[in-house]
Amino acid sequence: MRAMNALIYDIRFQFRHGFYAVYVLVSALYVLLLYYVSPDYKERTALLLTFSDPGAIGLILAGGIVLLEKDQGVHDSLFVTPLRLHEYLLAKALSIAAISTVSAWGIQVCAIGLPAAPVPFTLGVLLTSALFTLLSIGIVARARSINGFIWLSQLYSLPLAVPLLGLFQIGPSSLYRIFPTQGSLVLLGAAHEQVMIEEYLYALVVLSMGVAAAYGWAYRSFERRVLARIGKGADLT
Amino acid sequence: MIEVKGLEYAYPGAARKTLHGLDFHIGRGEIFGFLGPSGSGKSTTQKILIGVLKGYAGSVQVLGQELRRISPDYYERIGVGFEFPNFYAKFTVMENLNLFRSLYSVPTEDPGRLLERVGLGDAVNFKVSQLSKGMKMRLNFCRAILHRPQVLFLDEPTSGLDPVNARLMKDLILEMKAQGTTVLITTHHMQAAEELCDRVAFIVDGQIKLIDSPRQLMLRQGSKTVRVEYRKGEELAAEEFALDGIGGNAAFLQLINRYPVETMHSQEATLEQIFMDTTGRSLT
């Protein structure tokens, strides 16, 4: 129940800060962009957009949310309640994954049509969003300013973008299979092409392992760098 | 309620310890004040007592639990009001209290009633960003006591409050005490400590220099005299008389009968003076 309440108030927080309004606008722009893309490139462009935005939205959004919370100093009050850190992280990951999913489906359906394999596509968006959200929380725990966060987020997320090279047949594709985001591309690609069941399983496993690692990192980072500073008030320079 | 023995603490990576073997106990329904200048170790002690810092040496038991082994359920039983009243700025006063209330599984107070009690009944639908520091401090107090905690930790509870609201806050703290709540106040405001605390501890350089009741300290370390200021013609004059046997002191009786008295005060010590005499340090 407590985790559910944390989720509800996270959604309300994001709505109140205008994140949803901005995201509706961004999604509409993507649909418009895809409308003008040649049919030969439309599916690949849609895959790239879905990966880099609804999927990776967590990188910017979670960072922005936690920076706002730091600025308002609410972690002090929040973590002297029975709220567990894992409930806090789960609420962030789920609330942002919900926006990602609605946005990804909106772009897909409006620009191209229903995804060929809806379940893998949805799982791909959810897990990719969770991966970047948790990564972002680990990063923002280390950041003391907005500029610091932007710089660190580019640095830490760059390796996760490496498998995108494979979309353009650049580099050894087998090497990309160790990256969790290769799993994202396989699952998101299921919107447009048939994928073997073994490939689905591989994608789910590698991406889930990435999410689990990001969760552990985010948990430790937040515990050591944010919770240990409780009582010092707002923490943003 | 709170039992601390041989408490020592060093921050990770720090060469020196911040706390050097603190010993004290606080009983049920007691208001206990931790007084000390910035950097004395009082905030570190409070952070250990609220379960934020766990890597301490010695023993710290609150409500029968050793704090290095607590889970977040500990916060169902204690309330914490920090010096800086931080809330979700874009949520209303009521939304904020409802948010925090939803995180507890124990019975909670009616937020509307609490807000009325602290004079924020008209601000229920104000966004927190619209509130003054004093209003936020009162809201902070409501948040800290929402779940009817058995132990309440307050850091500078009257900071930023005007005299009327500071009085209101002190009355609320005394009300909590009357209901059996143990209150630990961390402050460097001597007047609040004098008025509220059953006992105070002076902490300097991570060590407790003295623990006693403010009244006993002020009486014991003060001068047992009364100082009378009176008007002698155009001149303002003053004299001191021993309190012992003052009812039969002919000089005193003659003075108050003969001259218009302007002020008359017993000369007990102030807590601030006692702090300086005991620790050799000022509170600022």
C-alpha cells in the first residue's frame, strides 16, 4: 500500500511540474516528424526514436525529478518516514515507465500502426525505461548541480548507446549482444519484424540483468550519497 | 525511552572522532534539550538517534531497540522535525500532509484538525511555495506529529517564528509532553530551552560537559540576591539585598517604602552564562 501511495504521489508530482504536458508535445512532434520520413526509413527511424525517447526518457526525467526533490529538500522529510528506499526507487521506475509506454504506443500507432508483437514491444519500452531511470538516479545521487548531472548523464549513458551502431551495420554485431540495450533494440524492433522466440528470451534476459544491475547501483548510490546527508536541508548548488 | 552509553562516532574518512563517549538517558514524557554551538556534535548525536547514522561505537537504545539494527518501521514510532522545513513546493499544504500520512501504517491524526491547531486552518489549499518560513515551521511540526510518535526529535523548533507563533509552538510541545511523548530538542536558543526543557545537556567538542534541569542550574549558579532599581530624586539608583531573611531586612523594607521602585529582580544566573562558565565557549 505504501509503495502504491508513493507511486500515486510521484505521478501527481510529475503532472504538477508539467512533465506530462511537455511529453505530449514532444510525442506529437515525433509523430509529425515520422509523417514526413520516407516509407523506406520510417520503421528504422521509429525504432531509433522509440529507443532514444520513450525508452531513454527516464535518463532525463528521473534526473530532473530527483534534482527537483533535492532542490526542495524533501528527501529529509521523506526518509524519516517508514518509506523504504526500494519503494521509492520502484515508484520512480514505474511512474516513468508508464509515461514511456503510453508515449511509445502513441507514436507507434499514430505514425505506423499497431505493433506486430505488442507484448515484446511493451516489455521493451518498460524495461528500457526502467534501465535508464535507475541509471539516472545513480547519476543524480552523485550530482550537486544541474550542469553536473547533464555532464555525468552523457558520460554514463554513452556505453548504452553503442548497440545503435549495429542498426547501421557498423562494427561486430556479436559484441553488442553483451549490452542490455541490445535487448531493448530486439524487443522494440518486434513492433516491425518477426523475431524468433530464442531471440526474445535472450533480449529479456540481457535487458533484465541490466535493470537489476542498475537497480543495485542506484540503491547503493542513493543510500551513500543522499540518505547519509539527511538533515542538511536542500542540497542543490 | 532513550538510553545512550559510551557513544562514539567518527564520520567516514575523518581523522578525528566527532563524539567522544556520550552517556545519558531520557525518560518517558521528558523534554530534554541538547545545547551547544555549531560543530559541537549535537546534530551528529541527533542523526544517530533518528537512525540516519549507524556506524557508531557504544550503545544507543530508543524505545528498547538498539539503533544499529533498526528497520524503517522505527519511523512509525518516532517523529522528526528538522530545522529546515522542506516540503513539495507545488503541492498544497493538505496534499503534503496527506502524502506523508499515506506512508504510515499506524493510526494518524486528522491533518485538518492539526492545521487548525497550529493556526494554518486558512492555508489548507495554499501551495507550500506560498507559505512564509514561520508557516512552514508550523507545517513541519504537523508533519512530525502526524502519526502520534512516542518520541519526537525537534531541531531548532522556534527558529524563524515570531514571538506569538514561538509561544504557540512551545505550548504545542508542552501539550505533547503532557500526553506522554518524549521530546528531544536540539537548539542553541537558550530562552526556548529554559522555558521548555526538564533537563538540558551542554555539549561541546563531542563531549557532554553537564546535564541538569535549567531551573536547578540557574538557582544553584546564580547569586541569591535581589536587585532593586529605584528613583531617588532625579537619579536612578540600584541596590542588592540578600534573599535570605529579606522579609525582615530593615534596609530593604525602608528602601521600598521610601522610594518609588522601578524594577526588582532576583539574580539567578542565565542559562547562557552558565553555559559559558561551564564550557568556556559561547553558543554562537
